Amino acid sequence: MSETRERAEGDLTPAEAFGVIANETRLDILEALWEAADRPVRFSELFTDTELDDSAQFNYHLQQLTDKFVVKTEAGYDLSHTGGQVIRALRAGTYTHSPDIEPFGVSGDCTRCTGPLMAAYEDEQFTITCQDCGKAHGKYSFPPGGLEDRTEEEIATAFDERVRHLHCLAADGVCPECAGRMHTTLSRQGECCLDVSLRAEHICERCRHTLCSPVGLVLLDEAPVVAFYDDHDITLTDRPYWTLPWCVDDSYYSVESSDPWRIAVSIPLDDEQLRVTLDGDLQVIDTDRQPCDGGVECPSHE
């Protein structure tokens, strides 16, 4: 769908949409609907839940929300999908929270020097870095709400799960922000906060949201990789991505061709390795299991 398409009847401009919800009473209505045990909610119940004194004023604000953010049915009022997104964004803390947490250690060792790893949070970006050599093991967005009511270990686990989800979606061509079409390119140009020489850049054609990742990161949910770990009695989802060298270190990659792109990722376990070949869209085009040779370290999975 083109960004310049004609405006359909009932569409709001961005300014109009934000203008509708930029009102404390209307946000209270959306919050009351969100918290309702059962929906739809009748007018009288919703009015009581918002604790307003003037029913006429309440009705005015409710009507401003109806159709786009609130759905009216014969049984009462309910949140539309868009209204739910507004509340989820607020609860995520994206627009309201600026948390300040101290850096803390996370499990695993640096894939370069085996030094300890430290996690830090700033400007809604979660970063994992080696304390000894400074190698980056990932820098990705993490909503402020994800830090609340979690221990440091739980925060790290949630971050790991989020990174897996975001990058696997992006590699499949779906923007994790707007569900628009995501285009993937491979780049060797410029400096990279991920500390790799070859990276995948995922860019949404609709909202311009971008994600950058080492090539191996998109393999975390690929069936051949999951099966390879299962055969070695390892559940891949139990291993944080930053403890998997092929996810964060491009010494495990080899470029077989750049026109067209063919990249081989070597995944070693014990005395065996899985070699996965990807195309320029990071789609798996070949896999091969073979004994480890002298060129690739085969770390213990203990």
C-alpha cells in the first residue's frame, strides 16, 4: 500500500489521531475499558468506572473516541484494536517512563576473550558488552515497561526473548513495529555497534523502522538449527543468544559469493558442526552436518 494513497473516508491524519487521545478524560475511558473484567461495557458502568461527575461531558469524550479507538455495539462499548494499541504503548512506558538502572552482569562469557559480560540500559536501548575487551554482544531496543517488576535475571531473559522475536520477524519480511514489508540488505560498509564486519540491515518500507543484526541471529528459530541442538541434548531456547558465538561473532561466517550473496554460517557443537548457507535475503538454501575440522573451534556445551 502506497504511503501517498488517497485518504479514505473515516481516516484521520496523524495530527488528528493524536489530538483525539491527547486528553486525560479520553485516556481514562480507554484505560477503564482495558481494565474491565468483561467487555463490552454498558454506558452507565463505563461512566461509573471513570469516576467523572458530568455524564454529558463524559458522553462527548466517549463519542470522540468511538469508531477509531472505541467500538460501539448493542451490548455496550469495547476497545478497538487501535485503542488497545494506545493503552499497550502507554503501559510499555514508551512515552511516559525514563528508567535509570545500574549496569549488571549477565550469564555467559565473551565470545572473543571469555571475559565477563555486562548489561546496560540507556535511551530505551539494552546493550551487552564484554567488560575486558569491550566487544559488543548486541544493542537493541527494549521498552521501559519491560524493566518493571522484574529481577535482573528476568530482565535479561525478557531481552533475549524479545531479540529473538524481533529479528526472526524482520528476516521473514514483517516489520515488528507496524507489520509493514521489511526489506533486508547485507552490508560491509561503515562502523557497526554490533562489532561485526558483515551485518544484516532490515528496513521497513512503510514506517522506516530499522533493525541491524549479525547474520547468524536469524537462525535461532530455523528447524535445522533447532534439531542440531536437540540432537546434542540442548534446548536452543534455553541458551541466551549472546552466549552463542555464531549469533554475535562473524568469525563463524564465510562469504562464498557477494553477487549473488551466499553466506555460510558454521555452528559447532562438540565434535560436529552444522554448516548453514544463506542467500541475500537470509533464507536458508542449504545445510550440511560434518565433523569439526581444525579451522573451527568446537566448544563444549557443558
